[in-house]
Amino acid sequence: MIFVLIIFSIQYSVFSLNMALKPAQIISNIRANYNTIAKEWDISRFRPSEVKVLFLKNAKPGMVVGDIGCGNGIIIPELLKRKIKKYYGLDISNKLIAIAKNKYLNEVKKNKVEFKVGNALKLPYPKNKFDIIFSLATMHHLPSEKNHLKFLQEINKVLKPGGKAVIFNWNLFNPVIRNRFESKGMVTPVKEKGYDERDVYIGWRASPDREAFRFIHIFAPEEIKKLAKKVGFKKIKTEYYSQLGKKEKNGEELVTTFIK
Ligand SMILES: C[S@@+](CC[C@H](N)C(=O)[O-])C[C@H]1O[C@@H](n2cnc3c(N)ncnc32)[C@H](O)[C@@H]1O
């Protein structure tokens, strides 16, 4: 009986995903999604992957660093090792920010680390604040080209002239990562008007009766390059990498870097 109820609730939640969702609703669902899975997500995320560590090396001593969509603050230890001046983490999930604040309480007290609940589409920081911004696995949660552009414009606003941004997006066309989710029935296409095969919902199961289907847009390299150019960024590079940090055709991570 319990099994039947669980299957029904999963089927229902997948079905209800495709009931005429507007971009603003998708964004507010993302916040709810990450709040639903925050505790288990945090437990499962304790160290950044090799490819992330590789790109975190762009942070140099004395830099002011932004982390947009910081989750549980997973990159903080790596950045502090690199003797940055200060870290600012922002996330839309109040539960993940509460977890991060608690985890890095000492660093917060020492004023080395600051967290904010907020939306990447309206960054609550002054212009020209950051030497470098990381945004890892966050931009892909935004629906619509208008929001993708706005996200990059906000980064442009808060970066110092000459500052760098490092943006990671999941490549769910990579067969390994795709199979991992598909084999568990965790990939649902977005069937709304205005979306295509690059837009999917990806499930994450915190417990048998608690899971979140998160919206993901699968960026193509040319797509993100065109948007970054439009915003006026320079030295735009966008390439696929494996989790281990090797450049790889159709690799799991699409890594984009550019300079303001
Ligand atoms: C896949 S997780 C990645 C977290 C972290 N960057 C990491 O690498 O572990 C995506 C994060 O982006 C956050 N997020 C999604 N949409 C956001 C938005 N519009 N503004 C701010 N944060 C957002 C989520 O709450 C979640 O913590």
C-alpha cells in the first residue's frame, strides 16, 4: 500500500511539472526544490570535484570572491587555502544558506565569509565589487533566454573591470550523466510551449517519499558564448570537461570563463 502511494505521488509530481509553468514559477519551484532536499543534499556534497578545484585556482591571494548559487558553501575551504580576502556566497535556498552559515560560523565571525539569501537575477551587491565570481551548476536552473542574459548582466554589474567569471553548467547530453538519471526515471522533458529538448526536469531523491524535480536548461557552447558576447564580456572561453578536469568532447561539465 505504502509502495503504491509512493509511486502515485512520484507520478503525480512528474505530471504536475508540465502544467503551464511560467519562468517565474520555475524559479520559485527551484527554491522550494532545494529547500526540500537541503539536508540530504548537504550530506552528499562535501568536497568539490577535481575539475572545480582546477578552476578555483583562478582565485588568487587578496581577491574578493563571489559565489552565485553557493549551495552549502562547498568551495569555501579551497578558496580560504588560497588566501583570498573575503568570500561572499549567495543562494536562493534559505535552508542551504542556513546550513552554510552554521558550517562556516567561525569564518563568518572572523568576517572572512558572508552569506545572503537572494536571486542571481537581482544580485544584492554594489557595482564593481568582485575580483572573481564563481557560479557552479546554477545558471542552468534558469529558464528562458531573457533570464540567461539577465544573469550574465548581473554578473557584469558586480564584477570589477578586468574581473573574471567562471561558470559551470551540467551537460546532460553526456551519455554517462544522462544514463545515471534516466536509468532511475529521473529525466522528464519540459513539454511546455517555448521549451525544447534542451529543457528538462531532473529528479533528486532525498528519501523514498521526498524528491525534487529541478528544471535544467542544457546549454550549448555557442549559445552561452553568444550571450556573453552580447553582454560585452571579453576573452570568452567555453569548453567541455570531465569531472576529473580533462578537456573532453561532450564532457559532463560545460565550463565558461570570461573577463569584464
Ligand atoms: C546544483 S546546486 C550547486 C551548488 C553549488 N554551487 C555547488 O557547486 O555545490 C545549484 C544551486 O543553485 C541555487 N540556485 C538555483 N537558482 C538560483 C537563483 N536564481 N539564484 C540563486 N541561487 C540559485 C540552488 O538553490 C542550489 O543551491
